[in-house]
Amino acid sequence: MVLSNRLFVLATLGAIGALGLAGCGKDNPAHEGDKPTDANGGAGTGGTGTGGTGTGDTGGTGGTGAGGTGTGTGAGGTVVDTTPLPGVNLMPNAEGFMKTGENELGIQGAWYSFGCAGATFEPAEGARFDNPGKMCFKGTAPKVTDQDGDGALDYSTIWGAGIGFDLCAESEEEAADAGVTDAGIVPIKYPLSTCPYNADLATKLIGVAVRFSGVVNAVELRIQFNEGDNVANSYYKVAPADVAAGTVMKVEFEDPLVKTYYNPKLKPGDTDANNILAIQFMIPTDSTAPVDWDFCVEDIAAITAP
């Protein structure tokens, strides 16, 4: 399907938002001395939505992205087990978009990529994230250094990169029907609790099951639940060995998620399902060396309440 001008404009606006927001911020003195490998960098909320800034080890939400053309994505690896995951399938259509009428939960949104200053990756931020059968992502991110010379490593600007997808976002056509012009398309992104496509989504959707493939030359890959704020996204650590092995990861929102180094004044609790906007898969940076990756989401499904 050929993309319309509106979707291309949306991609452009998303790329600008991601670059202008996810890459800025100051070092967070509240986290000086925290373990570098637990830095939770900024993360995009693609298609539509809000941007934010990383704040030291707590990180935050990043910019938006959808549309355009995506080529040269990573190849990931080969997994032995290709049995479809139980639950509601969440793999998008060929253009990297899931429509509400294509799944029983009413989930709708685009897949997208995002990254920090100095990171290079494919598909590029703002490019359409095509689905040739699996959602692949490759790239590199620089070593974290003290670029501004203030004595603290700059995790707020050198936090990593990732991919993700919205759970409840307007389509480009819906935004156009609302009378928005091509030059000002900003489709609405809804948290689970106010999703117009399924009023019960916040109670029906309780997590995700996902199978990866490929190589992650970093401490971990993170399954991250984006709540649309600029504080810290709760996340679940996936070991590089589990990515390469194609291990099925089942993560519910209520599972114990990494929050050891969160500032409790900014993020007092765990994931709040009512606020979730997107599911994301992020590679964090490291203070000892650059990191690189070439992984794919082979399959993903929604875990639903009994």
C-alpha cells in the first residue's frame, strides 16, 4: 500500500520530536554513583504521543515515529522453535501498523524506532517500520562519557536505542477525518485506561509474551512499559543469551520489574497499567565500550486476564 502524504508528514514530525526531546537533559545528581548498567535511557512512544528526556539512571520517554520507508533492517538470527505464542497475536501488518479491527483486544498503533545522540540504527527514526515476517532492528550506540565535563557520565543524552509499538493510537485516517490538515497531523495516543477502541483494555491486557532472535552485544535487552511520563519506565531484563536462543519471555505488568535505582520521589511504584501507552524493546549504553545489536522480534502476543 502506498503511503499517503499525511503519514509521511507524521513520520517527519515524529522524527523531529524524537531528536529534539529524547536527546536532551541534564545529568541527574540524585543518581550519581548508581550502576551504569542500570541506566534507563529515554524511550520513544512512536506513531503519536509525547516526548521526554532521560534523567541519569531513571531515563524517560522519547519522541515519536511512524511512516516513511524502512529498508536495510537487521537479520536477527535463526530460532529453532517457531510455534506461535499463545494469546492475542500482536504482530503488525506489512506496513508495521496494527489496526483495531485486526485483533480482538482493539489494540491499534504503529511500530517505530528511537535512539539517543550518537546512536546509528536501522530502520531509522521516523521511517516506516515494515514487517517482512519479523520486526528487526540493528545498530550501534556510543560509549557513555562525561561529555559536558561536569564529573558525571552523561546517561541523560547517551542512553541507547530501541523499538516499540503503540497500544492505542489514532490512525492517520482518523486524524484526517477529525479535520486536521496535512501540515498539522498529531493523531491522539491514549493510555490503556481511556482507549476508545476497548474500554476494558486496561484490565484485559496484563502483559506480553515475546520471542527474540539475533545478537545483543550489551549487558541486556529491556522489555519496557512506557507510561508516557518523563521519569522512568519500568522494565524487565532479558539476557543476551535468551535473545540468541529464542527463549519465550512472558512478562506481566505486575511482575517485579527493575526499579532499584529509580528515584522514589519521581517514580514511587511499579508499572501502572492504566497509564501504559506502548511496549518497547531497548538496548542500554555502557560506560566501558560502545554497544551494538542485530536482533528481531520473531513473535509477540498479548497476555490477557482469565
